Amino acid sequence: MTEHESNDRLESQLHDLYTTPEPTPAFTRQLRARIIEQAGRQRLNWSAKLWKGLTSAGRIAFSLGGAALLVGLALLGANLLAARFEPEQVKSPTLASASTPEATDSAIIFKPPQLDPLACATVITPQPSNAGSNRPGKLLGGGVVKSGDFQINLYLFCDSSFRPESSTTYSEIAGLGIYQSYWYNGPNIDEPATKTTVYHEGQPYTKEIPAVSLQSGTRMSQKTGFFTDPSTIPDWSAPELPMQFRFTIPGERGRTYGALLSFRLINGPDGFTVHDVVVKGFNEAEIAQADQTFGFLPIYPTAAPESLHPLLDELKVLQERQRAWLYTDEGWYLQRMQWEIAGDPYANLPLQDSPSYVFAKSYFNDIWYKVDERGILLGSVNRRFRPDEGYGEMILNEESYILPKPGVQEGSFTKAPVFDEGAFAFGVEAIRQGGSITKQEFTGAVQYTITTGTHATRAVFDSHNGKLLEVSNYTIEKSGEMQLYSTAKTITLERVDEPPPDILNLFEKAPGN
Amino acid sequence: MPLFPLITTALLYTSDAVDLTDEKLVEQALKASTAFAALYDRHVKSIYRYLYSKVSSHAEAEDLTSQVFLAALESLHRYPRGVGFRAWLFGIARRKAADFYRKRKLQTPLDDASEVASPGDSLLVQVAHGQSLQALAQLITRLSEDEQELLRLRFGGELSFTEIGNLLGMKESAVKMRLYRLIERIHKAMEAGND
């Protein structure tokens, strides 16, 4: 054997030696799920509502109480330069020819809440045991509990890097974080994947639901900021806010393990202090019945969204105008938007754990909404297409299934609430995160720019009827420069007698129809 | 409703991700952070192996692996272009492993003690099967920490010479030379052992 060959053999042995251990499939699956969850939460930090709006192609915004479309639809498509609802011609303020600009950059009146610095100054709490090496710093309280074979650590901790304006270490309360970890010490469990039926181009096919896998000794830990239910706004001026954080772990046979972290926030001149921290693990009855709701339960006193910023009130009024303009009766509504992607058209299906798909840099998106006599959304079908290629893909939103193109791996939405308040909700979210809203008025139109730390959305509305004319999304560079990412113009929004047969056929496949 | 749709209403997974470079996937993940999963899929095994070879405990390697990827996700916007994603990721892994040893020196809860292998308990010796691999593993334990690290990065992490250079702040040629000499030395030591 030559020296060269012998060195090759040695390298091969070294390779064998160092690549022998493999992470268990259960571990990699669980960590993957955790990463997706964390990624989703990061996304939530800067634009929860925006993405909700995105995913909810079919989650129209029809409101219950009043036979009126909920904000969404209105905003949504409302605009239409459609033939049927041809609005007065308005030049987009994004054009150079825009007239009579009148910038009114409103001051932010909302001051994000913070932890009283003194609350952290004297804290000395023993570190949690069995927490792995990802231990938090100064603990404000918490504990370790059992839920089935899981040992769960839940602790509140002080960390100045967690802040409302941070997109990566976001926390609604500056300086406050939540440490979460579990350690599984039960038997190894490998449940088989289950199957369900979905429809592709009207034909049924089988979709696999991932299996549950648990390996004894598996443990996970993460540190997150403080984040309340995004559909509520805590009343931070209240003297006391009761809080409950629900930590859940999907287990075998549909069981949900977890624990509840309860505490009180007491308001003081320099911020909040934390009191009466209690952790309780789910007992057997709770494990059998619990759902997988994760995060803060909305038990705290809440405030009216428009109290956060004066321009939010204006957005709300615009939405109401739009709703009144659009909704006439039960039946079908069609929205067509024209999309132009300026950046790379890669992205992920929200709530799904797989990247990534290029549809097109320029395409149309049709959504047919079916609404009942009370203005409530019954379901929707979404179709994207390029004029040159005809059919692109269709999505049935009633049961949140996505029907992919032939040859493309399927994906699915998880069923989410049919609720979106469009610009108003996105504005609320932005302000909650310490972002800003600015306004510019033009002849017949008004433009709002909603900015968070890393992203901005610019929406143009018809001043008279509140119709959304155009939405542009930007990323904000470190230099502060705004880079256009995508633009969507509403081409049509109208009530239609009935959708085309292929759309109707797909809609009728939805369970319950 | 797509009131403020960001991109489009439904984006599906295709095999496209398989062909994309790490840099491209990072770009995607910066726009839609769930795209980070593709980077995770691509590198989780090598990160785990590397950490396992450092800490000699499955549980700690798993815990550190989760920390590495969660930290990478959180700080992805600070990823320095041009360094190479793998080199950057292994940099995080090295820091996490260093933190692990630092914290373990400061505090080792009793409950955790059984999870951590004793210092003399070499992973390589544990996993080596066959006489020649056993001998090789024993030999490696006598190398300096820097030399062992070089082997871990090259053979456990499967990093290129350029990536190792970026990570350790060395020129590619220097990494190549150092590794070549190291393998030569091991080779000679193995031969001497066989004689």
C-alpha cells in the first residue's frame, strides 16, 4: 500500500470514527418542530396579522354582529378598480405625479411596558435542575413540575435583550422573558403516521399526518420573550394584571402534556413587578382533555385598540366604510389581486414546516368567498395563475387544505380562526411592538405606512369609500433604506352570481357542504 | 383575508430547496423565517456529531444542538455574508460547547451529573469498533485539544478547508498543511503501534 493510499485509509477511518453517532429521528423531528414554532413566533413578532392575512386567502373578514363584512374583505379587496364598482380614478400616491401631499407623521403615544429595573436588581433564584445548559439568567420565579412522564421547567427571568422593538428577542414587556424546557423520561413512543383524505383538482388523495415520536431522555429548552394573545391588547395602565402562560407538548394518542405558569403583574411608577408566581403541571384528566393552546391566556384586563394611536382610529373608520360599500347580500364575492414580487419570490407557507416554493414573480390571485346572510364567511377557494399558463394552483380554504400542482408535494394549513382585521390589526400589532404609523394624504386617496423594526407595509385607500387600492411590502435595511419586496393591486372586488364550475366543484368537496 | 398579503397566499414545498445554496436559503429565511427548516435539515446531523464528539453525552449533545439552531435562527439577520453558513453555524456550536464546559465547571446540578460522561471517558473510544479503530481512538485522545478540534471539524462536521479556515481565522493553505501533517503523524504513530 502506498503512503497516499494508506493516508486515504486513515482518513476514511477518521471519518467513520467521527460520524458514527447520529441524532435519533425522534430528536431531529422534535427539534425541527420546535424550530418551526420558534420561527413562526419570530414572524409573529413583526407581522402576525400581516401573515394571518396572507394565509387567510380564504379567511375572509366578515363580521358576525352586523351583517357587515368584517373589515377584512372590505380592506381586502375592496378596492377594485373593478368594472362593476369602478371607483373614481385615483392616482396612486406612490407615483411621482401624486398631488397635494400632506404628511402628518403622528407621534407615537403608546409607550411599551417595561419591567421595573429594581425587580431584577436583587433577584437570586436557584437555577432549575435538569434544565440542560441553556439556563436563563436572573429568575423572577417559577418552578419545575411533572406532567405525565415530562418534567417541565417554567420560569420568568430578567433579560434586558428582550424588548418590544427587537425582531429576534421580542418581548412585549421590556426586560422580561420566559424560560421553558421539558425532559421526557417515559418509554420510547413511535406512533404510526395517520392519514386523511384531501382533494386535488377535484380528485381525492391521501395526505399523511406526521407521527408522534418520543424518545426517553429527550429534552428541549427555549427562552422567549413575553407575548400576550395577539388578538387582544392588555390594558397596561391597570394597577394589576393577572397572567397565565400555558406551555403544551403534543403527546401520544392525541394527549397534550403541559403546565400552567400563573403570576400577577403589579404596575408601579418605574414599570411592572412580578408577584405570586405559581407553576402547575397538567394532571391526568387535563392531559386527556387539553388542547394544544400555547401561550398567554387572555385573562388580563384589555384596552381598546384605538387607544394606542390616533391613526388606528382612522384605519378603523376606513374599514367600516369599506365594509358598508362592499357587502350587499349573501352569496359569492370575487377578489382578484395582481401580484408583483420585486425580491426573490421564495417564502414559506405560514404555519407549515416546509420551505419553499417559487410560484411566479408576477401573477394573479383570485379568491372566491362564500358568505351567508349574516355576512359570515362560509368558505373560500383561492386560485393563483399566470395569464400565459392558465391554471396554476387552487386552494380550498374551508377545511384549510391546499391543493398543489401536480408533482408538487402537498402542504396544508392548520385550521385557523376566520378572523382578520387587515390594516387596522396590523397597525395595532406594529404599535404594540413599538413601531409607528404615518399618513400621507393625496387627492382622493390616503396612504398609511406601518413600520416595525425590520419591515414596513404601505397601503393606499380610497378616501371616500375606504377601499384598499394597493399594498406594498418592504424590508428595511440596516441603513434604514426601504427595499420594495412585493406589491399587490386589487383588480376586482365584486359580488358574483356564482363562480366557475371548477371553483364551485372544489368548494363543494369541503366537508360540511 | 389577504388584506395585507405579504407575498402570496400559498407557497408549497418543492425539491427546489435541495438544490439551493446555503446562502440562498439564508436569504429566504430572512424573508420567511420558517424557511430556516431547510437549513436545519441540511446541517443538523453534522452539528450533532460535532457536539457529541465534544461533550460525550447524547442528552447534552441534543440540548446543545437545539441551542445552536435556535440561536442561529434568532441571530440569522446578523449572519455575515461571505463567511459561509456552515462556518458560521459551527462557530455558534463551538461557543455553545465552550459555554457548556464553563457552566459545568461552575455548577453541575446533581440531577445532571449522571448525564455527563466523566472526563476520562472518551467518546471516540466508546464508539470505535474493531481493533484498529480502537487504537486510532486511543491515539486521538492523546492529541492536543486544538488538534482534536481540527479533526472534529474536518471529519465530524465535514467542513471544507476554506470553512475551517474561516472559522478558525486561518488561511485555507495553513489548515490544509496542518491537517496533512497531523494525519501524517497519526499515521506514523499507528504504524509504530503495529510494529
